[in-house]
Amino acid sequence: MDATELERLAEILEASGRYRILRRLEPRSAYHSPDGTGLHRGIFLDTETTGLDPARDEIIELGMAPFDFSSDGRIFAVGESFSRFRDPGRPVPAAVTALTGISDEMVAGRSIEPAEVTAFLGDAVLVVAHNAAFDRRFAERFCDSFVRVAWACSLTEIQWAAEGFSEGTRLSHLAAACGFFHDGHRAVHDCHAGLEILSRALPRSGRRALDVLLESARAPRWRIRAIGAPFELREILKSHGYRWDPGEDGRDQGLVHRCPGRGARGRT
């Protein structure tokens, strides 16, 4: 049965009101055709790692999908992806293999050179990740070129629940709400799923998801540190959004209020 016939059957099932059909994501090479609009280069990034601690755990897979976008949030061309495995120098934890499907055999002897990552980034002005607070710390530790580019988070910088996404904000949940599925927890597949979601109009505001993300990423942000705050004020500060910072990278330990973090630099 060819694709046309399968799609006809899917439409019949959907029209009955008794079924919801999820279509497999087919990555696109473009979402809009060139129209003379000024474009910027962005990178959607995803990492798979041996654990959650960027100081001790290692990247075992890095995926990056480059895309051209306009200041109003339209995505134009999507370039050839970067997808590499990396040997962490120790066994991949069984829980990670169960979650991602990445085994010791898949990463054995594989490497990623920071220089090739820098070359791939090229003139990108923005890196987007779904949970940038996680991916960014691993990426910046691995390659300092990531320190010099602006970041945006598709998980936290769009008010998904307010837009009607009530089943969760994980990438797979958002994809299902958009009517498609993909091979999750593999870096480059997650990148293409993220781009597909960002290309869509949000159901309540009608705005493109990437446009909303860019607006948030451009906003000025501050980080307020309560160094030496009395212990008895800890719970009060936490109730106002402060969180403990262990003092990584030479910073003083203390409670920090991120409002909510650094946004995108430049005119994107």
C-alpha cells in the first residue's frame, strides 16, 4: 500500500472522531522558500550523555541541525546535520543504554574533535536546545566555541501549557500534540523534531513557536546572587525563586536568582 493510500486511510480514521493518528516525522530540507528576507544561522543541538553531572559525566552523542531563520521566526533552509558518537572512556551505564539505545559497541573508538564542532558552528548566532540548562553546560565544557554564541531554550522559553499543550513539555509529548512521532533520545532525531515543533503556529496565540522563543531569548536577563545570606532566610529566598549554586567555574557559592538567564545577543 503506497503513501497516498495510507494517508487516505489515516484521514478516514481521524474523521471518525474515534482515533488520533500520529505520523512519522519526515525531516524537511526547508520550511519557507527564499523571499529576500534577511536570514540568520541557528543550530538546534541535542546531546546524549553518560549522566546528569557535566563536571563528571561525558557526551556520548552530539547532534546539531543547522537552520536559517528570519527575525519574525520563520525557518527557511535546514542544512545537513552533524551527528557523531563519542567514546566516554568508560562503560556506558546500563540505564543510559536502556533509555537511548546507545551501547558500548556503538561508541567504542569514536571521537568528536572540538575543532570540527567549531567549524560546524561557523557563523551561527543562536543555539537552541530543548532543556538548554542541561545541554549547554555539557557543550560549553566540551568546546569553548559554545561559550561565545547565544543560547535559547525551547523547553522553558515558550509557555506550552498556556498554549494548550497539557500533556507535558517533553519533546515527545509536544511532538505527539503536534501530530507526529520520531525516534526519541537519539540526538539528531530530537533536533529535527525540535525544528518541526518550532516551525508550527501555536494553537492559542497563533504565533510561530520560534517567534515566541526569539522574543524571550532577546529579552534582557539578570542573575542576582545572595552571597552570605543568613541561613534563616534560606527558605524565604527559595520561595522567591532563588536556587543553590555550588560555585562551579570559580564562582562563590550561594543562592542565585536567575531572571531567568542570559538571552540571545545581537539582532536575531
